[in-house]
Amino acid sequence: MADETKSIEKRLEYQKRLNTITNEIHAAGDTNEILLNLQGRILGLFDADRITIFVVDREKRQLVSLLKTGDEVQEIRVGLNKKSIAGFCGVTGKILNIADVYDDQALQRISPDLRFDRSWDERTGYRTRQVLVSPIVHARQLLGVIQLLNKTHGTRFTRDDHAALLDILKVLGLAFYKNQKLAQQTKPTKFDFLLTHNIVSGNELNQAMSRARSAQKSVESVLMSDFSVSKADIGKSLANHYRTRFIPYVDRMVIPAELIKGLKASFLKTNAFVPVGQADGKVIVVMEDPDYLPARDAIKRFLPGREFEFCVSLREDIHKMISHFFDLSSKEMLSGTGSIEDILGQLDTSEDEGEEEARGGMSENDSAIVRLINKMIADAYSRNASDIHIEPRQGKASAVVRFRIDGACQVYQTIPYTHKRAMVSRLKIMSDLDISERRLPQDGKIKFSKFAPLDIELRVATIPTAGQNEDVVMRILSASKPMPLKAMGMTQRDYDETINMITLPYGIVLVVGPTGSGKTTTLHAALHYINTPEKKIWTAEDPVEITQEGLRQVQVYPKIGFDFARAMRSFLRADPDVIMVGEMRDRETMTTGIEASLTGHLVFSTLHTNSAAETITRLLDMGMDPFNFADALLGVIAQRLARTLCPKCKEKYHPSQEEYDALVRAYGKGFEQLGVEYNEDFCLYRPKGCPECNQTGYAGRTALHEVLVGTDEIQQLIQGRARIREILNQAVADGMTTLMQDGIRKVCQGITDFTQVRSVCIR
């Protein structure tokens, strides 16, 4: 009797909880908000772990998540067809109660085409088991699907759960129907996407509007600051409403010099629009309200005869774009360049190319050109660019200025064609080059501190190009401190072997790789490790990029005969312990280095070769004595730089079996040593893009290494003039990992991706 009483009380309590939920849904004015508040009680009623409520996207014939628990993914979309569990319920109108969604036979008994997409579990790490799914219907119209996941206690959802779900669906279907009718009667707003996707509730949106009015801010800024709505979601909502692209502000936007010339920053800010570039023959204009016709008419008056693409952005972002295009940062002001508006205003584009050439490349615009060059160099330095490329185009096309940042070129600005010769001439003057010589390449150097309060040097190369133009490429040489060897990202084996090599009393260590692969950085890291008062260290460099206290650093001048070979011979008379030579460019330098290493000195140098094994055969081909070279060689470090994924936005994902197999093939033998198996837990990372990385998905670079040690076996192969393959096989047998293998290791660690590794490595 007591058990029966408890059972009745339990059932009454269950019914009371069910009635409370249905009554609150029925009485709610905002179904989205009430569901958000009730989700915990609904899960408790059904003893379920998670809930997802889908609504119908009729245009795409999909179900899209309106409400869901679990934050592994932001949005779930499934096709409205019989291939998925939720889609099957939506199409057929049937309720499904499945004990294990991984039981393929049970799913096929329901429908031959029915499958559970396990990629969602693989992506999120959440294991789905039991599922209770039902369509949400009113007046024979499909409005959505409700899905309950994983019974907390028990092996499947019960008949009572089934009955309770039917009771909830009656009021839920009616509530959805009322909301849909109300939405159809209400004028669309630019925040509808946020409401329909449950990113904010109607009440929160009203609060944001009220706060925005009080603080005289935009509603979007209040949503981001007070309600944690991301700029990406607001961008989707604006793009969806105005049916155009959303363009956010990024601090490395290209300045559209020709488009903003003659426009006033104050006018653009008042009207909340600004041209940002050109594509496919159209001027791209960013506006706060692309439907505002007076602003569109004003744009057409200022840029007559042009076609336009009107895009949307936030008011605050538009103001930042205008400030970026017309004003300068503190670093630029420090260099005395003034505002971009002022500079562009002084560039008189009425002068034709013939007049400019007759004046020798300089004109009455000299002061503006000076300021423009200073600004460009200051910008490149502030953006951590390694190189500046000035590229005049054919005819009357504008000259393009590009910066190389993290190994990739990015467009910085376009300059009117009438001033391309003036820019080149100004740079030649700064570099002490012959401005009248346009037919031959020239090399020089700019000490920028002479022209602006910024202590950097630039290595300058001018190259004649087609159409009687000259390209200029400048390498920025900013004085910097050495990087610790421990921070180079080497494996423990490579680090230990490198330390063993550089702490020996004599021998030669070579660091090899293409231009810009970080060889000098690695050499200075090694020198920093052994730089003690007991050691006398001489370096010959061209140029001296990194300075260290305690090193005696010498700048070579090949034009006057003071080259690397001569510097090294002078070092041998200056009582050295360690000699570092910037580059082994010829046989004489290499021979002198080997002789120095055999007479009790530790010699470091670089070489432009593709791999550690190839370095040995290359030097033998240059005429090095194989026996002396074998005795002198301590080791070869080959190096590349690969772009690293942006830590702020890199996206974790579960790769396909084919992608995993490609990694295994590229790695070759020994992949199992990485301890990486293809299973549900195996994940990689890929670029996504955010304002921090200028939407590229990459930020910074990481070094890839292969360290060949001069073991006895390697020395014997050198003496026998062995081929590259034999040397490589022996080095691998000695424990060396190749550049490709080191790159794949860093791919598996989430530091970079396979695309970047393949772009810098050969197997």
C-alpha cells in the first residue's frame, strides 16, 4: 500500500511539473525567451542530458538549431530529408525513440536511408546514445523538430516520456505558430537573425536599445559590450537584413588613396560611409545603412561615372576606417609624416608622366613625396614587415606598394602613376645611389634615423623592369636582441645535438636554407648560448642585423674589397676562439673556414642549399678536399620558416581518413613514433581568420629544422664522395628528422597546417 501511495505521489508530482512547463509556454509572449528559461526544467522532466530545438529554414530546406545545450558548436544545420534522424522526423511526421544511434541495423529498420552523422560527435567529443525526437506541428504545418539526447538514468526514453513530449508539443506548436504569424506581421529589423537564432532574446534586445539611447551609442556596440554578442554574429545579422556583404574594420586595411582624394573625413563620419577599395570594376563603399538613398546619391556625386557595391559595417568600424585612412598612428606622427589626407592633397595628379620624366623624377611635390616615403617605412616597421616592395605598373596604372609580413606579401597602398619616378628617385637619394642610372640594378642602404626618429636600417635594391620602370625592394634591418636557442622550437634530440656541436672547441657548423629562412637568427641564438667572457668571438656580417654585447661584429664592404674571405683571414690574426661568417659565398671563403676549423677554431656560417644532405655534396662539388672537410664538419642545420596558425581564431576539426593518410605518406617511415593514431580523438587545426590576424588565419612563423650530425659514418661517406641519398639515409639512421617530418610534427601539435609545411619543404 505504501509503495502504491509513493507511486501515485510521484506521478502527481511529475504531472504537476509537466503542467507548469506547458502553462508557461502557453502564456509566454516570447517563445524563444521562455524556452531558454525552461530548458533546465524540460531536461529534468525527461531525465535527459541535452536538448536541441530546430526551426525550419524553408529556403534552404534545412532544419537549423534555435535552442541547444552544449557550446561545442554554434549552430547545427541538417537537411530536411530522410537521411538524418531530425530530418526524417520532419519529413515523415513520426516520433522516434532510439536506444543507440550508433546501431546502424536499428536505424535501417526504420528507413534504409537513415544514418546518424557521427562527425558531430567526432567534432565535439560528445557521445550521443539515446534519442527521443519529434516534429513540432500546428495546423498540419511543420514548424520545427525537438530532440532530447541521452537518458541520464536508464537505457532509453520511456513511454511516460513519449506521452509527456506529446503534451508539450501541443502548446509548443501553437506557440511557434503564433510567433511565426507575429513575425510575418512585424516589419523586418536588422537584428532578426540574432532573435531567430536565439543569440539574444527580445527582452535583451529591448534593453540594449534602451541603453544605446541613454548612452548615445549604437545598439550593436551595446550588444557586444553588455550582452557578449560577437561582432561576427552581428555582421551576419546585418548582412542578412541588407542582403549585402559585411566588412569589419581591420587595422591593416589597404588605404584607397585614389578614392579618398578630395573627400573630407568629417563629411564621411557624419554620413557614416567610406570607400574602401575596388573589385571587378566596382567601387566598394562601406555604409552603416546601405538602403539610405541620400548617402548613396552623395557617393555617386563625388565619384561620378562609377559602378558601386554598397556593403554594410558598424558605425564604430566605419569611423575607425576613416581615421585609419585619413589620420596617422603615434608611430607615424613620430616620424613626422603628418596626415594621409594632407599628403594625398599635395600630390598633384594633373602632371603627366612626360613632364615628370623631364624634371628628372622629382617635382614640386618633393616635400609630399618625402613624407609619403617616411610614412610608408614607418607603417612597414609598425606592422612587423620584413620587406617593402614598390612596383610601378605599365602605362598610367597606379604603382603598388606591398609589404611582406610573416613571409606573405600584402598590398599596402596604391600611388598615382605620375609619382612613381619621384618615389624611386627619393629612395635612391636616401640610399646614396645614382638617380640618373635607370638601366642597371643598384644596391644601397638607408639609415632611416637620418630622416626620421626611428632607428632602423633598410637594405635597398633597385631593378629595371619593363616599360622603363624601376622596382625597389627594401629589407628592413631593425636592430634586435638574439632569440634564446631554447625558443627555436627544436625537438629535444635536435636541441641536444645542436648544443653538443656548438660547445665543442673546434670544427665547422653550417646553417643552411633559402633567403629569409631565419639562418642568421639561429646562428646568433647559438652564439648567445656560448657567449661568455672566456671566449673571443668575431663575426663578419653583411649587414649586421642582430647585435650582442661581447661579440666583436664586423660589417663587410665587398665594393672596396673587404669581403667575407678577407675578413676571415684578418680574424685569424686576432686571436679568436669562435668565428662566425655571414655566408660561404665562394670557394676561397669555404676553404679558409675549413682551415680555421682544423687549426683549433669553432667556425659558424650559412649556405643557400635545400637540405642538410645536399649541403655536403654541394661543397664537395665546389672543390673542397673531402678528407679535410670530413674532419672539420661538426654538423649541418637545415631550416625553413612556416606560417603559424593564429592562436586567437584557429579552428579545431576532425580530419578525414584521406587527410590522415596524406600526412603518413609525406612523413615516411617512423610516423608511429609521433604516437598519433586515427581515431575519434584525433584533431588538427585550420585557419579561420579574425581581426587580430587581418582575416588571414595566420600570425607569426615557426622554424622547421633538420639537424645532420657529423658522425663517423657520415665522415666516411664524405671521404668517399657519397651521393645525397646515401648521406640522407645515414643521417636518418643516426636519428635525424627531415624538414618535412618536423613540419608534420608541428601540424599534429596544432602549430601550423599541412598546406604551409608543403609550401616550404620538399621531401
